[in-house]
Amino acid sequence: MTEPSIGIDLGTTNSAAATVVDGTPRIVERRTGHRLLPSMVGFTPGGERVVGEGARFLAETHPENVAYATKRFMGQRWTPELASRMRNVLPFPIVAGPRDDVRVKIAGRVLPVVQVAAMILSELRLDAEAFFDRPITRAVLTVPANFNDAQRQATQEAARIAGLDTLRLLNEPTAAALAYGLASGFEGRAIILDLGGGTFDVSLLEMNQGVFEVKGTGGDPFLGGEDFDQLIVKWLLEQIKDPALRERATYDRNALQKLRVVAEHAKCAVSTLEEAPIAAVLLPDVQGEGYKLETTLTRTFLEQLVEPLAQRCVDIIDRTLAEAKVQASSINAVLLVGGMTRMPLVRRRITERFGKEPVTGVSPDEAVALGAAVQANELSAKKGNVVLLDVVSNTLGVGVAGGVCKQLLRKSTQLPCQVTEIFHPSREGQTVVRIPVLQGESLRSTENFLLGELTLEGLKAGRRAETPIAVTFEMGTDGVLSVRARDEASGHAESARILARTDLQASEAAHYAQEESEHLTTAERIEQDVRTKNVAIHGKLHEAIVRLRGVHKDLGVAAAESPLPNAMQIVDALGQRLVEAEKVEREGSLEDVEACGRALSQLERQLMG
């Protein structure tokens, strides 16, 4: 029997897993019964790991013990500027790792963001294994279309730590298009707008007869629901009239966390209502009293507040259309992905821009995971029904003398692709060359993002023209970049290495993978024990119901012949009690089932006595 494969949307705010059952993609329901997993990881004061809903509850009382929105830092390099910018945004500090990777400090622990992502992936893996009742190791993971090589590599590293084999990294808008295309049978030109918790992605696709061809991509890695929430939090802080109290609340982690929670709830509420009340008690003292913040957020005011963010979305859409040389009037369908696309202002601005209503029919929160499941099923079954023709999301090049970026792989080049160019040392007699690998659209090296530095040693000292160096950029369908440098004169390339990467040391990654493996084993054992206990508890109630049904039947016969006036009332009461018990057996919580079983056992003893 072939091992099932799943699609995973590793999101900034929420994550989800999906699979294909009988040809139809469906969300893998979590063990808790929920469909989405909050992308939050925390540790209780006692040291217990909590992920998802448990971490969200923990954040209300111990915000410094919970990490969230860490996807924004995947593959990013820590800088003092980044740490300073995040200081008043997050209730936990971000610190530098040994390779300047971003790490979070929660509950006295320092965790690489890839480990946080691995913990979220492990939780989704446990959900999938409970769904299939067998081990799961194969998955398609989605990433924002504008994720660079370091961010994609970090995502794969998180999957490896979680014990998952990445079948493919799939761009989130492309995944959403797969979900919409499969559900509606749409063919033509579509634009996918993915506004989630942390990022905004734009993709232009041609969908015809199972071929999904990406024509252009764009986006902003720091534009999402978190930014909308932050504007509301800033406004709420301004409602505190006392300057000293406002200053305290601005730097108090518990106060900020409470404001974030009420801000998000109010933002979601005014998507369907005209206004939402906001109430929070900040900076409580030992008696539990504190500043009571009470106000009302109206939809009209919220739209004024976040209009600059909505305009940024429109500007990115326009830039992507222009780069792809596509007119808005030629778009046949507008597909929306991500929870923020539910905001009426966002939908209105998009509708105005394209002159048509967005396509509906797939949940914006679930479309990416469902599309990833479609691709996972295609890759596992090797059916070939769906062909993805993706593109390079950002221009890639190398830094050369004079601060110039020599572009090698241009944005929107179709994948897979490979290009080789010949360079020469910048001066005579060089035996070592360093080749900066850059990402960005500028011809100035300093205006682009440094992905890494390729070093080639052992060159034969000589004239520049006598030392040709072949630099090869190769990118596969998953968007992961491979860079090679070769001394054409000697064939020497053994010393090529990337120096500026922010990934984990191999030994450290192995250590975290071992931790996750042990956690999964322990979690599976505990859950098996819980399942066994649950079966036993339900079994006791069911057996009690069966026995009392027999007693009820016997009492009914006896009551029909009894001269006692209340005999039938006793029988009817027992019958009603059994009907209620059967409902508890079907729908009740484990605690209700256990309590009902004890009550029926006691009733049985009374009747038999």
C-alpha cells in the first residue's frame, strides 16, 4: 500500500494540512476537531510544549512564553535594525544565532525559527497520522512566491527536522490556483492575490487543459494581517490619555498581547458588522485592578486607518501587471487567498481595480493547503494530469567590480532553468575570488539582498584574461537555487562554498531532528494511551446502556401487570434517561461520557437492589 502524501500550508497566522480522498482534496481535520492550526508555539511555566490553540491560550497569561508570526524571519539574517524594529511589535525578543540566523527567546529558551516551524509541522504531521492511522513522511510544502533561496532552504530544513520528506516546494498562489482550478474547471488567465497574516503575494497564471503556467509574480514579505493588527494596536494605545500610563503600556508585554488579541477580534468582527466594542484591562496591580480601556471600532474608521496598507496592495498588483506586460482588462478571474481578503475594504479595492467580483467557492484560509494536496497527490501517483510551469520570482545575479550587479537569472524566467556566464578576476595575480550572490531588481549591488558568497580558491596567479571563471546558476521547479563556480583553466571547483548562509550547522540540525523524533514518539504513545482510555470510557457507558435497556424492557412488562399507580411513570423516566444517555454517548465530551457512565452504573445498582 502506497504511503499517503499530504499538502501543508505553513502559514504566518494559521497552518493547515490537506489530502486527496477519492479524487477530491479535503482538509485533514485536527485531533482537536479544528480545521486550522494557529502557527504558535509556547512552553508552559512547567516546561510543557504547547502548539496551536494551547499556545494561543497561554499567550493570554504568559505572552513572553509564546512565539508566533515567526515565518517572517525564516531564512532572514539577524541585524540590530531588525531586532530594534521588532522590539515594540513582538512580546518576545529576537536574537542572533551562530550564523546570524534569527532566533526567538521564549520561556528562557532560545529557539531557531526553523525549529519553531518544525514544531508546527510536527503537530500537523501528528494530525495527519491520526487521520490515516499510519506514519506520514511525504509532503508538499507551500511558500510565498517571493521567498528567496535562503527562505526556501530554511523551509526545507524545518521539514527535515520534523521528519518530513519534501516532495516539492510550491508557491502559495500557484497552490491556490490548483485548488480553484480543480473545484471550478476554470480555464483562462487568472490573477491570484494572497493576503495572509504575514505576506502579500501576487501571481499571474494561464490555466488551460491541466497546464498551470505562471506568467508573473510579485509581492511584499512584510505586508499582511499582522500589519493591519499593529495599526489598530497603535490606535488603541493612543486612547490612553495619561502619557505615563501610555508609555508603560507601550513596553509592557502583557498589555501589548491583550491589545493584539482584542485588535484582531475587532478587525474580524467589523468585516461583517458595522462596529465592534473593545474592552481590555491593562497593567493590573496585585488586587487585579488596572486601567480599563473601553472604546468602539467602526468599519468606517478602520478603513480610514488601514487605507495606506490597502493602497500598498493595489500598487503591488499594478507593478506585477506592468512587469508581466498584462492589462487588468485581460484577466478572466480574480482569485483571493488568505484571511485578510475577507476585509470588505480589500475586496472592494480589488473589485474596483479589475472591474469584476472575485471568484468564490473555496475557503481563502484553506485554498493553499488544498492545492498543495492536489500537487502531492499528482507527484505520488505520477498521473501527470496537472503540469506546473512556474517562474523565477526574483532576479538573481552576482556582484562585480564597481558595485554593479550582473543579472544572470531574470525575474519571470520559466522553471526549471540554468545559465552560465564567464567572469574574470578583478585584478591580476588573484588566487582567490569571492562572488557575491545577489537577489533583486537593481543594477546596484548594495540595493539588492545578499543571498550568500561563493568562494573559489586555488586559482593560478596570472593575467585576468587567462583566468576565466564559469559561474552557473541553476534553479529547479521548487525554486531552490544552486550556484557553482569553476576555474575553466584548471577545471578546479572543489573549494566552492556558500559563506553567508543563515542555515543551521549540520550537528545542530541533527540535534533538533532527534528532539522532534523523540517528541513525536512520546506524543504518539501518550495519544495512544488516551485513545485506549477513551475507548474504555465509551465502552463502559455503552455497556451500561445496553444492560439498562434490558432492565427497561423487563420493567415495562412488569409495570403493565403491576397494581402500583406510578409503575409506568418509573418506566417512562428510565426510558427518557436512556435516550439522554445515548445522546451523550454520540455527542458528549469525554468528561460527560464518563460522568454519565458512572450515573447509569449507580442507577443500575439501585434498580437491581
